[in-house]
Amino acid sequence: MGKRTFDPDTTLLTETGERVPQRVSAVGWARDAVGEGNIYTVATAMAVALRIDDSLVCWPRIAMLCKDIRASDKSVRRASLQLQEQHVIAVLYLWRGEEPSGCVWVMNIDGWLDDVWNDRTALLRRVVAVREHARRLRMHAQPFPEGTELSARRPANQHTGT
């Protein structure tokens, strides 16, 4: 089965005509987008998809995803790496000053990140721009935890870096 994409007629546009990816059927998309991996890879993608806001972003801790899918920390971390390798989920990071504060999971629904996938700075700019567009359109874009900043910078020992 090929990767699922969304009907462009149901995709919202910003005032400047740029597409804002939709989270409609994100769980089904996540299930179908996983090309390789085991049940934990699919379950992790679906658990992330259940949590995303309208800007296709969420930031559950690994422990929460483990609880959601009844898997070990190692299984979820391995699934995260597989999902990144398959361009299903991109990972950015929240920082509180100089301290890492957690992962931000971004669903690559409809391939909206494919052209910036290998440029972490451009990836960050794209996510920030879509979040701003979503807020302007009064879509649900959950604010990041107070005192944190979204960054492309990886913590030195981050498991999700590929």
C-alpha cells in the first residue's frame, strides 16, 4: 500500500495561499505511512498522531508514549529512529535556557517537510511559520510550555538524532 495523502480540497490555505497541512485522519495516515518496522513503530506513529495539534506538532515525553502503547523505553526510542529515517516524523527540541526540555514531534503529513528534511534550520523555520499561520487562522496550535524555546539544536546525547 502506498503512502496516504490528503485531498487537497480539504487542505486549508493561509492568506498568502500557502497550504497548512491538516491533521484530519492523521492516525490513519500514520498507520499507512510506516513502510518498515514492527508493531511498535506503527503504534508510536499512531500515538504521536493522536496527540498532534493543528500545526502537526506535539511533545509527549517518551515515558508517556511508552505508557500509551504499552512498550518499553527502548522500543519507543528505536521506533522514533525508524520513523525519522522513513520521514514520517521529524524531531525538534524544546530548550529551557541551556538545558534540553524535551522532544517536539512533527508529523510529515502529505510530505510537507520533505524539501527541508535535511536542513534542520529550514525545518525549524517551516514548523514555526506553519504554527504562526495556524494561530492566525484560529486553528488549534497548543503553546509550548512556558519558558521553553523550540530549537533545531540537538542535545549531545539525544536518542532521536539521525
